[in-house]
Amino acid sequence: MQGLKAELLRGLWYVAAPGKSVRRGKMLPKTLMGEPVLIGRDNDGKVFALRDNCPHRGIPLRYGKFDGETVQCCYHGWKFDRTGTCVEVPSLREEQKIEFGRIKCGAYDCIEQQGLIWIYFPKDGETPAEGGQPEPARMPHFADDVAPTLGIMLPFPCSTDHAAFGLMDPTHAAFVHTSWWFKKDATKLRPKEKHFEPSELGWRMVRHKLPPQNLVYKLLGKDVETEISYKLPGLRIEEVHGDKHAVVGLTAITPVTEEDTEVYQFFWTTPGWVPFVRPLAQHLMTVFLDQDRRVVVQQREGLMHQPRLMLINDADTQARWWMRVKDEWKGAQSESRPFANPLVPRTLRWRS
Ligand code: FES
Ligand SMILES: [Fe+2]
């Protein structure tokens, strides 16, 4: 059962940072998947990601300098290009030859798409296409060069499993998300019934219409529909659209280590659809996500004592699906076969 740590899934694309957090000619050091990663943006505006260890004496390259083309280590000044290959060793004299192509700090496949920087963490040095996920997930309705209008990240002191359970947990809202502006009353739980079906690398709540009387939905136009999908490596994509506008929300969990996780929340909106002023919306998103974060901080106190945990039907069925989809991903990798989704269509019922 899930405790403080979770095994990290490899061979997948992870959200590494919002694109706007790395300016031209700048570097952003991070720990992701337990590895030291140095993200940068070169003079041409292209992003790249290096393993943040100098192959000479191991010092993190983040302490060095980046001139928009090469990263220079702070210790002996070796320079590395954006592919992680050494291109200069200042101590060499003319007669001293060294094969630069063999000196590498290592680089990751890194893509900027829809305003997010994604990094691929291979299992055994394979390319993303060989690993079974050639490209990062794409948000529907929006082109590749459209960045989110809103975005936040909070560090969660929990494993990816507990962070993922939070994403797909339909029954905690009445107890955890209890602000004045999002009032859910735990004494008035209502029966819910939702239909689910398997989808690429996970499952989705079958597309359905939303109540036309809701004011926020009315702003999107007529015939407002929604679809929510959950997929590896811990993405929840919620799409709501009417005949005039569309909104897509992404919650992404990115492992920092086996027991620490970054939780991102982004929204893409069609132009002109501004339901709130941005700072207010950003504030409310932070309040909401912080309520989830505070729960996992408290949960951590309990998990220290390695209690036995439970998953119940149907409230936690999606948490079970998460574990099954994860197991299948690892099984497919170890047997070198394609991922075969183990889920079947199901209707889930609960009170919330
Ligand atoms: S440790 Fe990086 S150049 Fe020596
Ligand atoms: Fe929540």
C-alpha cells in the first residue's frame, strides 16, 4: 500500500516548468525525478535541459555561467553546449588533444509546447518514440503556441501516488475545499453517478452536457459540454466548451523525489473569455490547491508510522485504476511490449 514513497515512472514526458519561467539566456536548476536538471533557454529562444553535474568533478553546472550558447562550469571553466557535449577545456595546451565529443554531462529531450516546458525521462536511454510516448500530452482546442492564461505550482510533501489520489478523489471536496466562495456542505452530500471509459494512458469521464442554468457555463455559450481525462504520468485534463468559448484545465504532478512532488495547475482560455480578473482567479486557484497541500502535510505525520491504508468502492475506484495503469506501464516496460490499457468502461456511484 502507498506510504511515504512511490516508485517513479520512467519513459514518459513530465511538466518541468512553465515556459515563461525561463527567460532567454537564463538557466533554471531543478531536482526532478530525483535527478539534478538544468533547464535553459538559448539566444534563439529554444529550451534545453542538461543533467546538472559537471563530468569533470561533479559540481553542479548551475553554479557556472550561461552566455546564451554554452554553459561554463564554475570550477575549471569547461564549456558545454545545449546537447550536453563539452566544447572547450581551458587548461589544454595546443599539443594536448582531447576528444570533446566523448565528454558529456548528459541532456534530456525537452520540448516547449502550449507554453509549458516538458522533459522526457527515459527508462534506458531510449528516445521518446522508442519509449512509447513520442510527444507530451496536448491540450484540446488550443494550438501549440498558445500559453496558459493562468498557472500556479505548489510543492507537495508527498509521493506521486498520494498526489495522484488527490487529483482523482471525488469525495474530499466537501471536507477539504470549504472556503466561503466554494461552499460545499458536508451535511448535504448528494448521490453522484458518472460514466468512465478507458482512454490513452488512462481513463476519462465520458463527455457530458453541463447544466445551462449555471452562470459561469452560460458565458461559454450554448450546449456546454465537459470531458475530464486522467493519464500517466499524473495528468488531469479537464475540458469545458460551449459554442463560443473553451476552457481547458491541466493539473500535473511531477515527482521531485520519491516522496516530494510538484503540483501544477494551468488554465487555457479562448481570447475574450475572462470570467474573473486574473489576479483574483490566480489567488483562488492558490487557495484551492493549498487546501489539498495542507491535507497531505497532515497526512505525512500519519504515514510516518506506516499505517495500513484502504481504498473503498466506488469513491476510491479511480485510485485503484491509477495503480493498475501504473503497474501495466511498468509491466509493459519490463517485458518490452506495448502498453495495453487494463481498464474497461464502468459507472461509478458515490455521495459528494
Ligand atoms: S569540475 Fe567542472 S570543469 Fe572541473
Ligand atoms: Fe482537492
